[in-house]
Amino acid sequence: MSNGRIILDESLLLAEGSERKCYLHPSLPGHCIKVPVKAGLGKKCPQCRVDLYNARRLKARRVPMLHTVDCLGWIDTNLGPALLTERVMDEDGSASMSLQESIESGNLKWEDVDRMLKDFWVWAYRYSVVVSELNIKNLMHREGSGGGRLVVVDGLGGRKPDLVFYLRQHLPWLARKKTMKRWSREYGKVKSAVLKLVQKSHDMDENFKDDFLGFDSGVSEHDQLGSVNISSGQSYPKRHE
């Protein structure tokens, strides 16, 4: 750190996307720093603005941050303004793996992933959280004594801070409508990616393959349009609109 400025280098790089790079905070291992890829973009970075505003709205509505990370605001780095966020950590204090890493390491079966996706859906629906994109890299697998859960580090709230984004942040029914519309697609993308990884890692017997391919979108039409009491084992406090 130099005069309050955080110094980042490639040794701290955790992940890189099309719009941002994610670095480990050099002195706070429980935190990450998201830096826009485009030089000079700084606080104008659309996805950073979405993440920060979305996190503030979730906290203002007292939504439990079980399946996402908190964004703590802008900080100054040698690479320009960047967004400080929590890092997903397991209960034992170690860094959580991405869903992709957990599957590749043999820590998860499809049944585990399916259950955690349904738990995530219940949370997103109940608290009117917009799900814009899910994949096996932006979903982290947080392990703990109460069972694992999925934590999204990118892909909530929307893609850009436009008028529709702000309307969904303040109109819960509109946010739920968006999430219901996208859920089958996002669930299917994750399922397909998991299947490909499992095929690479295991010689699946016919019974396992039939069971795996027999899963549907994960949430019935009744669950989407009415009750969200999916048999997930999760219990959440009352929603605050």
C-alpha cells in the first residue's frame, strides 16, 4: 500500500473476465478487488455499478447475503478505481472453490448441485433478486457444517445500470418476473456444463447417465408461479420489500 493506494500485481490475480479482473486484496485475504479491464473506465464500469447498487439495495431490504457477496465500495489502486468485495470463504476459513473446481476435484455429485441450485432459486424468488447469468465459474461452492451452498460472485441484478435495472431494484414483482423468465435457461446452462465435466472425470454407467439426463428444469411451473416452498431444507426469514 502506498499513500492509501492499494498496489496490485499479477501474483494477486484470481480470475479474469471480459470486463473485469479479480485480485486478492494484498493485506485482507477475506476480500477481493475487481478492476475494470478497460483502461481509464474506473467508476464508470457498468458491471461494477450494477454490483455496488445491487448489494446496497439487498442490504437496505435486509436480504440475507447467503448466496451473494457484499460489495463494500470503491477503493484506489495502482490500476485505477476498483471495487472492494468480500471473498467467498468456507466455514473453516479457507477460500471456496468455484463450482467448476469442486466438480473437477470430485467433491460434488449432480444431486448435490441440483439441491444447491434449488436452494438458490428459493432465495432469489423469495427476496426478489434478479438473476441475470449463472455459470460454473461465477458460482462458488461454499462448504460448511450445514451443507454446501452456491454463492454468486457475478451475474445478479442485471447487465447494465439502465432504467429497467433501477425499476427492478425497486419493484419486487418485476424482479421476480425477470428471474422466473430466465431460470430454466440458466439452470439448463449450469446443468449442461456440469454434465460435460462429469463426462470428462468419470466413466458414467448407464444408470447414472439416465438419472442425470432425466432431471428437468429444477422448478415446476407451480413453484415458479405460486408457492416457493420447494423441498430444499433451507429456511429463510420473512422478506422485507
